Amino acid sequence: MTRRLLVVSPRFLFPLDQGGRIRTANTLRNMKGGAFQITLVSPAPPDAGRWDAEIATVCDEFRSWPEEAMSRAGKIAALFGTLPVAVAGDVSQAGRRVVAQALAEKPDAVLVDFPHAAVLMPPAMPSRSILFTHNVEAEIFERQVELTRPPMQWIWRHEARKMRRFERETLRKFGSVIAVSERDASALESQYRIPKVHPVKTGVDVDYYSWVRPDSVAPPPPDGGILVFTGAMDSRSNIEGIQFLLREVWPLILAARPKAQALIVGRNPPANLKTEAASRGFDWAFSGYVDDVRTWVAKGHAYAIPLRVGSGTRLKVFEAMAMGTPMVSTGLGVEGLPVAPGEHYLRADDARSFADAVLTLFADPARRQALSGAARALVEQHFSWPAVTGEFEAICLAAAQSR
């Protein structure tokens, strides 16, 4: 018996250039043709038609409403409202109408992608509803407070309180909640007193992100080496991480290897970051949006995750591990993932240790090879998308059968 699953997303899923989009799209792609007939509803940009072939791989039916960007005036007004600004931007009367019509057709289960999408749902949530949380949302704001000074710090603190309240009230409305790691599941249960949050591992396409052995890459010269970062460069957490790398870590690396290079791969890099790197004479390349990050990652002698703000799990970790590019990360960068420092990556939480870890990888081919092999073996054994999706589908089936 094929059941009907309604998926409500606050974001158009394509292009796959953000972790949340990648995670949701791959989950749906691997569920399609299985236990559910999938109807996906989301906002859509004017050129959504160019993604028709990709949309067809993740759902059996797609319904949408026009995507609307929140104006600057709207964001300022939202600061004084009860919803966090990030959530207020997803409120859409057209979206609510599309969702209401789809709910009137009585799907067997409803999957809501991100807590933000709850603003598109009716006040009384269906009992067979599932919320897919990609982060502990309030933590993102609270960590930003720690790294910001007044007056922005005051704004972040105000938004953090609103997000904490919104997240608490929203999660308690759902029959089931899915988190992206054991760590997030435990945090949501304890912070919001939710009886049971289901952890589902992050996945990676191990065939697409094939292993590139470090000993097959030309070794770095004694005075150089290539460090790679990938991630959307219009993300606040990524911008802050690259500022840390640029201002605090990179001068230490250059002191030992003056011809070191950095490849910053991701859409919409801020102009001021590019200008700052150039003005300081750093050999940094900002790619902007690319269709395929693999060719860039394969050039690296080391892969950097210098994140100090954020929550949830980062797909970039497993993509780099699958390709075997030896990795240096802050503890927060790999938070919630079952990876061991010294075995799968090198951990570094301050500028000096981060620079030293990068320099270690530049200088030590045996260490690069050992980290690469262990990382690739881990994702092959435990984190392929089909295995991860099986767990996810089982939770949705249990919700459908609880009606």
C-alpha cells in the first residue's frame, strides 16, 4: 500500500547549494518510489521551470507559490514583532493557501522541513505531522551573541530570545520530531522537554564524491600548500568563519609558508572579504557559485572548517571526508558527528592551533594519507544516503500509521 506524504518546505530546494537543501533533496530523492507518494509544496522563484527535471527526482507532485524576498523595511519592522526576523520572512498568505488546500486532501503524513515552515501551517497541527529540524535554531543566535559587540550584540540577543520561544512552542506542536544528530536530539529533548526526538544521521553520496587519494595529488612545495573551504558565502556562520581564517589564522600560516594559497568556494562571497584578502596580499581565490565543488576540493592539500557559529551538522564535512581531503576543523564545525580528532580530522579551536594543524598537513604526506583513508572508510560504512533514508522513511511510516 502506497501512502501519501505531504512535504512543506519554506525554501525552494534548488540549486543544491546549501546544507539544508542538499539534506532534504537527497532524503526525498532516496524515498521517492518507496513507501510514499510524495507531494512537495514550497515557494518557487520565477525561473523555477529550469529545475523541472531535478524537481521530478524528489517528488511525484510539486505545488508552489511565488517566492518573495523580505524587504529591508520589512526586516526592521520584524525586529519589533513576536516572530524572529528569520521566521517572519517565511510568512506567506499565498503559501498558507497552497498548504491548506494540500492538507484538505488528507495526506497520510505531513513532513514539515525546518521549524520556520510552521508559519505556513494551521494553528492546530495534524497529529500525524513530523518536523525535520536541521539545527537547534536558537543556538545559532546565542552563539552569534558571544562573538558580537554592541549594538549588534543587543539585536542578536533579542532575536535569540524570540527564536528560543518560537522553537519551543513550535516543536511541541508536532507528533514527531527528527534531528540530524544524537547531540541535537538530546539538546532538543532537554531544552524543550520533548518526550522523544528521533536522530537521523547525515548522509553523503559516496559515488559522486569519490575518493581522491592524497598521494595522487601533487605535493605542496616547501613554501606553499593549498587550503580549501566550501560553503555558501552569504551564510553568516561561514562569513564569520572565513573572517577568522583571514584575519587570525592566515598570517600565522604565511609566516611559515609564504606562498600558501586558499580556495574559498561558494556563492555570493562578500565584496569586502575579497577586497580585504587582496589588500593584504593574500593568495586567495573566491570562486563564487560553482556547479561542482569536487574539482576545487580535489586541488586541496587540506580542507578547512573554521566555524565558530552555527548549529546542526554540516554536510561539507562528509563531502570532504568522502573525497579524502584531510581536514582541520573547530569542534563546532564537526559538532554532532561521530568523528574522532586525530583519526578522521585534526581539531583546532584557536588561531594558533588551527594554523599549526594546517601546516602539519602541508608538511606530512603520511598524516594526510592516514586521515584521508580513515575518513573515507567511515562514510562508506555508515553514511551513504540509502542507509540514512531508510531510518527517515521508517519514522514517517510510523507517523502515518498512528492516525
